Amino acid sequence: MLMNHSVFWRQKPGTRHCCSSQIPASIMKKITDIKELRSIQLNILCEIHKFCTAHDITYFLSSGTLLGAVRHKGYIPWDDDLDIYMPRASYERFLQQYHDDGRYRIYAPDRMKKYFYTFAKLVDTSTRLVEEETQGFTIGVYVDIFPLDYIDDDPAVQQHIFDKKKLLYKIRRCKIAKSNPLRSKLGYCCYKMLPVTVTHLEKMIYRLIATSSPTHTVCNLTEAGPLTIKGCFPAADVERQVEIEFEGRKFMTMAGYDDYLTHTYGDYMKLPPVEQRVTHRFEAYWL
């Protein structure tokens, strides 16, 4: 993965670039058009769609990707990433059955050491992406793949799960991060020194979120999922798939997308205030 790569990272306004010095300027070709980045992502999504269709694996466009499909028939104008959900059983099958083909590769916790996330990404290995929050970890342009899990229908139990998972994810991130992901330096040091391995933490997280039998409620329970139990939604919304248009192509999403989007965004067809239409700042290069 050291040749024919591009570099991409997100940068918060007011921060300095952290990675450009790592790549000789003589071999960089800057990507200045966001359409080019989106084209790479769309090709990854097409790869997922093709594989899932051939192997009867369920997936759904989700989050801002689904919102963009419904409201804009493509990307939200100020967005630059793609997200999908897979029910836990389909998610596990995808990880087991998808074989890296040389260009596309699955990144997931059980496939590599010190992987920063507890969900999977399908990565275009002809690119390289370096993000501020994961400095030192090499990755390419990707599509996020989130497992969708059943969760107890009782809001009190849901709240307990959310509180515990939030703590476990914080400890896990401190174990693998070179920089402090917390506001507190003392908390970071304490979590870092806890006598528990990342592998053990991952097992604890899985036991916490995995439900052995179906309930009436589902949720993305990863660290990138909703922060409160308001992000849980009815399992009936994902009982079947429907086609939806995205950037002139057909993909799959949940039949109950209207209910899901309402739970997630409220009046989702209404555009947010201008100040909330935040575009990720990035620099990308072909080598």
C-alpha cells in the first residue's frame, strides 16, 4: 500500500495540516474537485451493492447518505462521505465472505491491530487517507459500514447500555490513540494505564450491544452511532429493502426510511440553517 496512493484528510477550521509534510511534493497531484472524491466513494458503494446483491446480503443507505438520497437524490450538497447499515447477521456474513480483491479491502477490528474503530470500512487501496483523529494510521478513501443491532425495548435499559458503551469506547480509544481523545489529561492517563487489553474491551462491547433474540427496537450502537437513546428506532423500519436513487444510480435502503429519518432528523425535508451546513475541509492528492 505504498505506491499509487492519494492522501485525504479532514481538517477542523482553524487547525493546521498535520500530514502534508509526510509526502514528497514532487509526487503529489492535488485533487481540488470534491466530485473526484465522491466518484471514488461511489465506486466503493457500487462494489458493496454488487457483492451484496450477488450474495443475498442486506444493506441500507443510512444517516446523511439516506437523507441526501431522499431530499437531494444524491449527496447532501455540503457532505462528502457515505454511510450504510447492515443488520448484524448480514454484517457478519459480509466480513466473512468478502475477499479483498487487490483494490478494495475491508478494514475491521479483527483484521488489523490498533484499528481505531469498532465498525468496518471498505477501503479503496489505490488511495491513502489520513485523518486528524487517527494520526499515524494508514487508510484509503472509504465507505463506512455500520452493524445494526437489536436493543432492549425498555428505555431505562437502553440508557444503561448507552452509558456503559460510551465509557467502554472512551477507554478503547485511549488505549490505541497517540493523541488525547478526552478533555481531561488525567482521565486519558487513567484509561491508558487500566490493566485491560483492547481485545478484552472489544469483547465487552460486543457482549453489551449484541442481543441474542430480536426485539422491536434497533440502533447503530457503535461509537459513531447516536449519542442518546433517541437514535433508536423501530425494527419494523428495516424488515425489508427498497430501491432508492442516489447520484443517478440505484441502491438499497430500508422500506421504513421515512420513519427512520423522522426519528433521526425530525422534519428532514427542511434544510438546516446556513451556519449548520458544514463542509468537511480536506486536502487530497494522487501520487
